[in-house]
Amino acid sequence: MYLDQLINFIKKSIFIILAILILMYLVFCDAVMSISMSMNLCFLTAVVLLVLLQYCINNPIDEEESEPSFFRMFIKVATTLFFSMFIILTAFNVLYPKNQIDVDASGEYDYIIVFGAGISNGKTVIMNSRLDNAIEYAKVYRRCKFVLTGAKGATEPMEEAIYMQNYMVERGIKDSLIIVDPYSVNTNENILNSLTLIRKDVFRRNPRDHIITRPFKSDDDKFDLDFLNIGFMSSDFHLTRINLMAKKYGIYKPYDISCKTDILYRPYLYIREDLSLIKALVLNELKF
């Protein structure tokens, strides 16, 4: 008896329940990570659409209506398109092929670019996971240099790159192996400025101390750094966009180094990355 009532209640309120769960999840993520205004609007839009969809389902067409009203049709179509867009983009992000160095075949990294993440109000879960990964790689690839990139956000206590440098040096990584970019404010600038610093460093370093397999074209309009093994280290959800941006700057074979994120945060982070992919596509920052 009670079970049947519970099942009927869930059936009649399924989208309201989903809306409440989304709000609770947003609050949970905000306690761990810094939530941007765009993400708040995205989640609130989802909540509003689900509530209105539930209203349309619970209030079917009455006898006086010969067909669904424009409002009902709009809500159903908008909800379907909204959630379908995120499902498709997330699937594309997850399934996009990634390249990795074949360590068993004596692969070696020349440079590894480590991308910053938010450090507002001491919320450094994502950032520290990337840095811990970088430290492990530094212990294996002792000739590799690390480019740490990230500027200071409006609510951050310092530049992300400086925080990253301090974190790695305090844990035993030599400062001479670190190149710092404290000025890049987004992923596109992270890549562009990091490649610029790598290019300058290649000119400075003695070729005998570094593997260079073909001539460096200093007058090329592209960076032409494919003769180096450059690793792009970031969280798993971030790597597809990094790949597509790196190709635009002439790195046609970027090597991905994935830093796993806790499964609890992944839905939020992939949705946030979906919005970033759309923005980058609109700004023509990607090369497929």
C-alpha cells in the first residue's frame, strides 16, 4: 500500500525531485569549488525547466484545448534541447581520442605544461590533484621542465602559477626545472603563453642537453614545436579543449596527461567544460 503510494508520488513528482537534487548538488559543489555566475545560471535554468515541465505534465490539456499551447510546446522542446546539448557535448569530450607518451618505448617528455585551477577561499582540490600528479612526473622525467600557468583571479589570494611553484618547490622539485607564467587568464592564453616560454627556453638551452630531432623554424608563423614531446597536464574533463586549442597553434600531436578528479565532482566539471567548449567554438579558438 505505502509502496504503491510512494511509487505514484515519485511518478508525479519525478522532475521536481530532480530539480531539488540539482540544487543540492550545486550547493555541495560550491562548498568544494568556486562556482561562477554562468554555472549558477546554467543550473538554475535546468531547475526552472524541470519545474515547468513537471507543471505541464501534471496539468494535461483540458477539454477546451484542441492542441497543446505554445507554452507547453516551448517548455518541452526547450527542456529536450537543453539537456540533449549537454549530453552530446559531454559524450564528445569523454570519447575524444587522447595521445600519450609510450613510456615502455623509452618515451621522454621535454616540457610539461601544468594548467592552473581556482584557489579561491582555500578551495584547492582540483589544483592540488594536478600538482601532485606533476610532482610524480618530475620524479620520473628528471630532465623535463614544467611550465606552470595561471593568473590571479578576482577572488584568489595570489597568482595560480605562483601557488603552483611554491607547492612544487616545497615538495622537493628544483626551481631550475620550473617556468612560471602568472599572466594567463584562460585556457587559450595558458597555451599561447606557455608555448611562447617554451620556444624562448629552447633557444637558450644547449642542444647537447636536450633532444632536438629536427631544425627549429624560428621564422615560422606557427610555433613549430612538434619536434619536442610536450605534455599537457590537466584534469581529464579539460583535455579535449586543450587538444583542440593546441592544434590551432601548430602542436598537431599534443600529449595528454590526465589528472583524475573525484567522481562526485565530475558531473559539475563536465557541464562547466561543455559551456567552455561552446564559448571557444564561438570565438574560433579550436581546430578540429
